[in-house]
Amino acid sequence: MNQAPSRVSTLETKYRRSKIINVVLAAVVVFLAVVLVAQMTAGTSPSAVPAPSETSDQMLQTSIERRDPNDPKAIGDVDAPVVMVEWTDMLCPYCAVFSRETLPNIVEEYVKTGKVRIEVRDVAFFGAESENAAVAARAAGNQGMFARYLSAVYGAAPESGHTELSREELIGFAQQIGVPDIHRFTADLDDPELMAQVRESTTTAQRLGVNSVPFFVAGGTTLSGAQPIEVFRDFLDAAIGKAQ
């Protein structure tokens, strides 16, 4: 009676290993293993990425961060010693909690002081509404207002459950934050290229093993969930110390 679950577990393990070998580069394999562990432990604490050598750790960091000075989804100095990558879904209630309760402190203490740059990766884990919201955020980003748009949407999100974002509401948030060209924003909501970018971002996250949000990587270490600021301080201070 106890053998069937064991066989299923064995098959699942073999499948995961096969997928990793065939899809992910050597540096990202290390990251994927840590992501899976972090998710199983419900993100209660940062999870250190094993670093067999300085070279492999540098490869991992390079494969995750971008440091593109023209990235509309990033905030902070492009030359900051640490890049924190955040995966987020605009319908995720925990992402909203992080945005409202923790992110402002991180921005004040780490981003504005030049210690940390934040790069956002949008994902759509909750279907078409997630995709449409991510497209809207990118449309705002086309006018330099990606971060403000996310903040507006998350600021209006309910305390629990998934928000419902209609097209009218998405346009309303753009008007609320003062997107300069609403006609351009509205047209961008139907841009197939933006939708393709959102779907590619989601697929890439899943290939890396990121299947829950919010999820973070900094300094070769992962953190999962809407953790309190004290946890993020430890997380980011460790990454900064490693970068020095």
C-alpha cells in the first residue's frame, strides 16, 4: 500500500532530472535545484545557492540579472553592487502585500542609497487576466511608468483572494497615475508583441523552476514569499557582503 506513492515519487524525480538536463544550462541547474527546495519549505527563510566555485557563482548571477540601463521594469542604479530579481504576478495577493508593506522600505534603505537594483520579471500564473494586467504594466512601462503602475494596481488589491482587472480598470489605473498618452496606452493593450513578451517571460520563469510568486534572487540566494522587512534586510545585507 505504501509502494505506489514511492514509485510515483521516483518517476517524478526522474522526470525532473531529465528536464533539467535537457533544458537548463549548467549554471541555471544549480539555481533550479535551490528554487525547488525553497518552494517546498514555503519560503520561510532565504535559501543559499551552493557555490562550488567562484566562477559558477558568477555564472549563476550573470544568467539571472540583466543590468540593462534601458530596462523599463527596473529601478535603481544599474551599477549597484547587488541586483535583486523579483518575479511577480499582478493578480497575486502576496505580491500585493510585498508591494504595499515591504517594498517601500527596501526602496528607501537599499535602492535610493545605491546598494541594490531591483529588476522585475512579470509572470502570468492566473490565466488571461494576469496576462492582460502584465501587458498593461508593460504598456505603462513604454511611457516610463512601469513601477508606478504596479504600485497602483497592488495598492488597490484586496487583502485576500485574487483581484479582477477588467480592461476599463486597467485603463483607469493608467489615468490614476498620470500616464501621459492614454491613447497610446490603450492601443498598446492590444499589442501582440507585448503579449508575446509576457508569455515568454512566464515560460522562462517556469523553465527556471519559479512556479510561485513573489520570488526573489539576489547574490546567488533565493527568497520566496511576502516576507517581512527584517527577513529582506538579512537577505540583502548578505548579498551586499558577498559583493564587496
